[in-house]
Amino acid sequence: MRKLSLLLLLLSVTSMFLAEEIDNKEEKTVPILPTSSTKNYPSAEQIERQNESLVLPHLKSSKYYPTIEELKGKNIQEMIKLCQIPDEILQESSTEHLLTLCLDYPLYKDMIAYNSMQWGYTEISKHFNGIQELYNRDDIIPIIINKYYHCNNDSLIPYSYTIRIIDLIVKTLSQNEVLEKIDKHKSKELLRYTLEKDKINEEIKFYLLGKLLIYNENISFRSELDTNPVMNNYIIEGNQGNFEVFDKIKELCSDFLNEGEIK
């Protein structure tokens, strides 16, 4: 028994020394310095919130539309009816607030169900009283262009919310109801600005640029529409374009700006 007790005592002392040695090693371990991969980058939600605060005015439009849960199980006609803006809000809203309401319209996401960007936008918009009222506002041009410039500034981080808003603004600017209200000087300024920006989906960006060339009565682009069926289908019919069409529009826009061609 005495031998067993001594053995247990020896094991206990040895364990204590080993534990102390391990603790000392841990204390001497050099801490790992943070690397670029361990930095606390903002989360997707934080980026979205930051961009939203910069893009949207203080008035929030979501309260005028049903939630996703409220739209579940409804057919398209029921959803369209539920998403109309009440007449009193429609008439009382400033053009800036009305634009925010239009940009926040929840059914615009259904545009992807159509074969082309323009067809989808046209079909969705013609059943929405907000966009119809926006087209009728006399001050739509300074309001929508100011919003476009603000959303497309370099301080914003390209992310889903910001990109969605910019794309919707460019689609709205591309419509004949809006373009016919822009004077030649402003349309040329808009063309130059859009050509230099890269936060826009190319399909949408070059559609607007092509429409601006038409409204500036650019002879070279008119000739291209007459001889290039793919270009004609893209700009006139609203079908999808391709990289060759985009490159040609870019070339014609650059020529137009360099020559200062305004008819």
C-alpha cells in the first residue's frame, strides 16, 4: 500500500509540472496578427443599409405596399390591384416622393418573366398608376436625373439594392414618355454621363444610350438602325442586344460627343 501511495504521489507531482510547462508555453505563444482575410468587413446587410440611406429620401414608400407575405397566394391581377398607390397619396406626393414610390414598386421584379427588358418594363408599368402619374409630372426631368446622378456616385458600394435602383431609373429614363421631355442640351449631358459609368447593366445602359442618340437625331445612328437588323430589334423592338451592338453604340456615342453633333 505504501508503494502504491508513493506512486500516486509521484504521478500527481509530475502532472502538476507538465500542466505548468504547458501553461508557460501558451503564455509565450506569439499572437497571430490580423491579416487582410480576417478584417471586419461590413456585412451584406450593412452595405445594403448604408446605400439605402444614401439613395432613398427620408420618406419611406414601403408602407404603401403590401408585404411579401400579404402577396403570397394571390394571382397577378390581385397583386396588381393591391399594389396600386391610393389616389390621395398619388395626388399629394411631390414628384420626388412619387419617384421613390415608383422605384419601390414590388412587382417590378416580375420583369424577368419576359423575353426582353423593355417588354417587361412596359407590361409591368402600364398596369401601375404610380408610373403613369410620374410620366405626367412637369418636373419629372430634373427630379429623375438628379436621383440618377446621386445613385450613381462613386461613394456608393455596388450592391444589390443600389444596382436595382440604378437599373430602374435608367429603364424609366429610356421611355419615350420621359425622353420627349428632355431638351437636347440635357440629353447630351445625360448621354456623356451614362457612357462613362460602369455600375449599370449593359443591356439597360446601351438601350438608354441608343434612345438618346435617336432623340438627338444622330444621322449615323439612324443609318445604323436602317441597315443593322439586330440593332433595330434591340432599340426599336426592345429585344435583347449583344456585345457587337453595345460596342457599336459606344463607338457612335463617342463620335457624337467628339463631333458635338446636335441637330
